[in-house]
Amino acid sequence: MAEAEKDGTLLIELKNYLDITWDDGEGDKKIMGMAKRGMNAISGKIGECDFYGETQEKALLFDYVMYARAGEIPQFWTNYKAEIISLQISRKVDGYAETEEQTI
């Protein structure tokens, strides 16, 4: 699936999550802008993420956008700190396991 198609599907899912039932082109651009900034911010803290599958990172992204719409991004980082740390640790463990497999 092309990036534009993935983004379109993600936008539909985000709007559903946020209970946005109306069509608004400018509003859609704003939500996707928040989502893209959220992807960059979350990836910057966790590492490589899959925001298009049914993943924990995607759930975090949806909550990030919800907080961003409310103007409460700092509160998002406070409320989801434990989950982000858990994902960071998981990535480190997975990376270590891959390194160990390659040396055997």
C-alpha cells in the first residue's frame, strides 16, 4: 500500500477515534499535521515504529493527537511516560537479542 493510501486510512481511523463525523478538508490537514508531528516525536523517543498496523505505537499516536487537539502535549508525555519507557526497553532488548543471534 502506498504512503498516501496508508495516511488516508490512518486519517479515517483517527477521525473515528476522535469522534469527528464531519468532512472538513482544512481540519483533515490539521489532524494529519498533528499525526505527523506525533509520529516524529514518538519515534524520536522509542526508535523505529509502526504507526499503520495495530500496534502499541499507533495507540500512543492516537492519544498524542487527542492531547494535541486539546493543547495538552506536555500532559501527554507525563501521562504516557511509563508506556514510552516500556517500549524503549522492549526495543533495546529486541536489539540485543538480534545482536546475540548474529554472533552465534
